[in-house]
Amino acid sequence: MTSSLPPSRLTTHVALFLFFLLLGHLAQAQTLLTGRVTNAAGAPLSGASVGVQGTNVGTDTDSNGDYTLTLSQGGTYVVGVRLLGYLNQEHRVTVKAGEKQTRNFILVPGDRQLEEVTVQGDRTNKFSRKSSEYVGKMPLSNLENPQVYATVGKELLTEQLVFSVDDATRNAPGLQKMWEPTGRSGDGGSFYASRGFVVSSQLRNGVAGGVTSTIDAANLEKLEVIKGPSATLYGSALTSYGGLLNRVTKKPYETFGGEVALSAGSYGFHRASVDVNTPLNSTKTLAFRLNGAYTYEDSWQNRGYAGFAKDIAIAPSLQFQPTDRLTINLDAEVYRSTNVGKQLIYIPFDDKVENFGFSRADQAPLDYRQSYQGPGLTQDSRSTNLFAQVRYRISPSFTSTTYLSSSRSYSQGRGPYFYMISDITLAARDSITLTTPGVSTLLRNDQSTRDSRRQTYQVQQLFNGDFQLAGLRNRVVLGLDFLRLDSNIEFFGGQIDAVPINALDYDYRTFNKSAVDAAYAANTPPSYPVTTKINTYSAFASDVLNVTNKLSVLAAIRVDRYDNEGGLLYFPVNSYKQTAVSPKFGVVYQPVKDRVALFANYQNSFNNQNSSFLDAQGQLSVTKPERANQAEAGVKLDAAGGLISATVSYYDIRVQNVLRIVGMNEAGLAISAQDGTQWSRGAELNLTANPVQGLNIVGGFAYNYSKAVDTDPNFNGRRPETASSPYLANGWVSYRQPTGALRGLGLGFGGNYASDNKIINKASQGVFTLPSYTVLNASAFYDLPHYRFAVKMDNLTNEHYWIGYTTINAQKLRSIIGSIAYKF
């Protein structure tokens, strides 16, 4: 039985409205500055930022390298151009009122940068990022790229007073946070849901760079949320069928500058951050930048005992350009965290929702502010990421880029968590029969880590080309990649005690370090080691071919050799090797050049299962790679002279080779087959707009329909428990005074909506739901040349809401934070 997505007439009407609004703006006569940006060989450079210094006028070049700036009046202006991989340029241009002036730019390769405010400071539609060199592993404008992605830039993060990647993700359509960072080595970072699948942030500037604690935003230039199966260019080890998160970090530039900031607010929050950049020689070929932050916050669940999180993030970056053809970047990220884990409440696997007497988190007899624990259950975690990038211009048309990445995580300490168990099931464990539904007991548990480490090494070599072949433009990337995952992790722990779930004056602080230490001294807890060593060798190629000025096609392929050396993944894993091939195709047609793009893509990913199974013939078989194939189509707009940017798309993802249990043999062993499937289909809208000067709008909507098909009967025909809420929406509206004595004074307001989320959804247990929520946030700011004052209030209405997949994780109540920054 199949289900189709209901047609969205509203989305169609919005797209048509934006299209005709574009035509109306194009018809207006303005004072214009136009031109083309090329390299030394005359090849057009797309995605270059072009802006007028001291104004809010700016844009990005199109696929032909062309740009058009609409000026309010005639006069003499300083126009700047910036493109990653090239030296910045500034020129003085005089434009007469009501006329069109042309000014072309020829950029020279290099990585030295002017201060970004010169080109991008208050540019038109400043929250829109119209190009990326990472999404397609080559410089492509959004309109040219058949893949869907959303970008959250530092301008929006600054306005919202965002301090972490977690908070930045609330601006990405169709992305929902599902799991708080635990800090434990290997898998301790936050987890999100995208297009019905779980994703995490494991990439930095396109290569491995995981962080297992809260990821600070101090070093974040922008966050790219890349949608759909993406193994062709990124592999499968660090991505998922729902896509991936890529953190693009701040880079050194050629002048001295920076800022320091202090922030404080609710729940003992206080923070100090620094961003300092300086050239290190007179020729400005060597530059250094340091970003760092110290953050402390008590838990808002502070009834009885307040946990805490103390985080330090340091990110130095060095850039050396000995010649115009060679650029070397050396970066590091050092994270240190001591924290008490966020409250995670599970439902036991042997329990049933009908035994509770309720089926929603807001009906549970839990105290929303109660920590249910005492002092000392802390964990120390460390993440250290080292990066090197060497870029060499072989010729005007070809560039070589080499990446070296080392990512290490470490953790040691306690990890408290809880089970909400029904009275019926608790009694049954003691062979007592009860029939009255209810919950009166909380099981308190711990899962600790001991000297746990995971190391990830990656070497990636890219060759990029931009050339004409048979009169057609080709943009090509050829890549070689080596990735090693080396785990040496030990989890251990178990149940510590059982307590009344909501008793007045009960001392919940008895669940503390001393009690856990005593429990482990009395009975050695079970251990769950992870010692696998995995090497992946890959080669990939991608070509974007311009068939005509308006039509381009993309073809890409990856060959992936997977080498699991074996070890322990809780249980023994035998060594084995597999080869997988991942193709990707796309087409883009622009009926209105550089304004409207119709696109379609086929994307693929796979997942090595690391296991074997007993088939119906009694043979032990090694699992094949599980596969996901996506078909997607939509429209992208860059309308009204860049004032409106939007993407609307519909996707259909089919997962194949899902391993499922089909029965038991006479010896009581499970018989399995690898023929299950999963469907995930839906629609997404991403909008950024700057309808009038100073007013900026960011919005998104996503619908996802996910269903398990031909799988375990326990899940068959149901929405997966990890698929999150089917409906998501986000929005942010802000106004910043653009001129006059109060220039830089602004207000922002927005929020997020999520529909009901079924975290338990199986035949054996029933359905348990986290209710829908709407969380509203606001900020006010005053941005002066040397100072910035800001205040934000998150969760304005003090909403009680929960996130999780298979877990109940209550979220922070209303909080207020103020900040002051000095810029130099």
C-alpha cells in the first residue's frame, strides 16, 4: 500500500508570486552598476561577492561571472569583490544618476582577505548565501547546483545571539534536534533528524571534524545543512541518508582586527569570547586568527540539585601564501568540557504504553524542573581537531587541494539516565501480577566511560578544473580519499536504584557519585567495549557540464572500498571487506537566467552493516551494503534583484537491503533476510528575503512522510521512531535601522514549530508521543562601529516541550541573556 503527499497549492502560489514580483522589479529603471568578474584566463567566476563600501548594496556573481548592483543615486563609490581562493579587489567607480555604468574585475588567485564588512557588511538580503565551494566540492552558485541545501551565516547568528551549533540549526528548514550532546567519546555529539533520518555534525570545511560535546559557534562562519543521500562526494561513514552538516570556519585575513565579548544571563550563564586577527609579516602573506570562548551554565532543571556545563573552545588558524599560486592553511579546534549529562528518560523495552495509563509526555507524572539526581555525576570530555589544507594553482584552469585531518575524542566519567517504568511491568519483574495502569517509579541508571578514545584520520586530494571542451564549459572535481576510524571505547554501568517518581520532600540527591561508586564496588558492572578499526579507500569524480547558457547537467560517481579490520562492537565483529559504487545525477534549467532555476536530482548513499546473518537456508551470510536512492525536483529563485531567495522541492527516498528478522529456527536462532525497505518522501521550502531596506526575513517549512515497508512485523507500516516530527516550520523576522542617528539599532522575532513526534511506535509496545510545540524567541541589538549591545529571550512563552528519539528529553524554560562586544 502506498501513500502520496497531498498537493501543496499554497507552495505553488507562493512560487508564482515571487516569479512575477521578480519581473516587476526587473522592469524598473534604476541607476545601475554592472560588470563581469573573471580570472586571468578570462573564465567567468561565479559566486563572487560584489558590494559597495559603506552601503547595504551587494550581490553575488552569476554563472557567467556577471553582476548587477542597483544604486539609490549617482555618485562615486568604492566597489569591492571577494571570492574564496582569490585576492580581494577594490576600485573607485563613478556612476551617473539614471544611467548604467560597467566595471569588470579580473581576480588573481590567492587567499588573503580584506575585512569582510568591506564587501558583505550590510549587503542586500544579507542572510542569503548564494554559493558554496563545499556542497559540490567545487565553486557553484545555489541556482547552478541541483542539490538542495540551506546555509545559516554568521550575520544571522550574531543577530540572534547564538552561541552554539545546536542553536544555529533552528534556522535550517526540515532539521530537528533530537538528542542532546552527551560528551562521551565517539558518539557524544548532538543528533538531529533530516528527511526522516538521523544526522550529526561530523564535518568541518568538507572533511572530518567531529566534536562530542556542545559545538561552540565562536569559530563558525556559516553552517551548511546539505540535504539527502550524499555519499557520492562525502562517503557514508560521516553522513546519513538525510544528509549532513558541514561547519565552515572563520579564516584569517590581511588586516588587524577582531572583537571581544562578555555575556551573562539566566541559570548562572556567563561567557567570554574573543576573535583576534593579525598579519604576521609586512607583506601580509602570513596571517593568524584566534577564536575562543569560555562558557558556563547551570542546569535549568535545578529542583533538588542543579547540574552544570563548563566548556572551553579554542580555535587558532594560520594562513600562509608564499606565492600567488600556493596557499597553506593550518587550523586547530580544541574543546574541553566538564558537565553533568542532560536528563534522558527512556521507556523500557519490555513495557507497554497501555500500562502507563497515558500516552504523551505532557501527561506523565514527571516534575519538569526536577533533576532527579545529586552531585558528582560528571564527565570530562575532550575533542581535538587538527587540519591542514594546501591549495596550489596548477594553471589558470586547474587547482590542486590537499586536506589532512585528525579528529580525536576522549571521555571519562559518569552518564546518568533514567527509565520511566509502569507499575504493571515493575511488579511482573518480581513475578507479581497487577492490572491497574499507572507509573509511580523511576529507575536511575548510569552508563560511564573509562579512558575512552576515538581517532579519525582523513587524507583527501582534490583536483578541480574549469575549462572548455568542444565549446562546452566543464567544471570538474576528481578526488581521492582515505578515512580511518580507530575506536578504543569502554562503556560500563547499569541500574543504581529505583525511587518514587514524584514524591513530595523525597531526597533525590542520593543518586550521586558516592552511591554509584559504592554500587560498582559491590558488584562489577557489565562492560560494553568498542574496539573496531575501519579503513575506507575512495575515488570519486564529478562534472558539471553547461550544455547551453541555461541548461547544465551533473554526473558524478564514487567507488568506495570498505575494510573493517574487526574487533568488538559490544560483541565480536569479524573482519571483512566490501566495495560499493555510488552514482549521482542532476539537471538544472534556468528559464530566467540567474533568477529562476528548475532542477532535478538523483542521489545515492549506502551503509556498511558490519554484521552477518543466518538466512532461511541455514547459511551464514555477510550483509550487503544497505542503500538509499533519492529522486528530487523543485525550483530555486533569486528574485527581485536578489531581494528574495527561495527553494521549493519534493523528494522521494527509498532505502533497500534493510536487514529484518523473519523467524526462528529449531535452535532458537533468528533467521533473517536482507530484503526490507523504508520510504521517506516529503516537501521543503526555504526562504530568505529583504523586502525593504533593513527588514530581513528567514523562513522554512518541511513535511516528511516516512514508513517502514517489508520489515520486522513489529515496525511494518509504521513511521520509524527515529524519523522525528512530520511537520516542521521555522521563521525569523528582524528590522535593523539602516540610516540616521540610530543606525544599527534592531529587533528580531521568530520561532520554531514541530508537530507530534512518535518516539515509541511499534506493535509490541504501542505509541508514545512527544506533543507538538511552538517555541518563540526574540532579540534586540544595537550595532555601533566599535561596540555591539545585544539581549535575547529564548522560549518567550515558557513552553514545556520535549525532544528525543526513543527518549523523553525536557527542554529549557524561558531564559534571558545580555551581551556586550568591543570591536577593533
